[in-house]
Amino acid sequence: MKGDFRLMSKLGILKELWDFLRVRKKWWLTPIIIMLLLLGALIFFTQSSAVAPFIYTLF
């Protein structure tokens, strides 16, 4: 039951962000948000792999 609420909460945040970008015409924020999400995914997926020391040296 709690898992459903958390999922809906996360989807609600994404929907609010999309509505904000659409209504206020803040399209220049879209590439920044995409890059932050990709960077976060890169760090998340490489933190427990053998590639992690090489990724962290980039930053």
C-alpha cells in the first residue's frame, strides 16, 4: 500500500514539473533537467561496478 503512494507521489512531482514547464514556457530548463537525470543515473548504476573508480575520476 505504501509503495503505491510513493509511486503516485513521484509521478505527481513529474506531472507538476511538466505542467510548470508547459504553462510558464520554461523550455530552456528541459536540457538541464535531462542532463541532471542522466548524470544521476550514471552515478547510480556505476557505484557498485568495477568501472566506478574510472567514472569518479571524471569529476
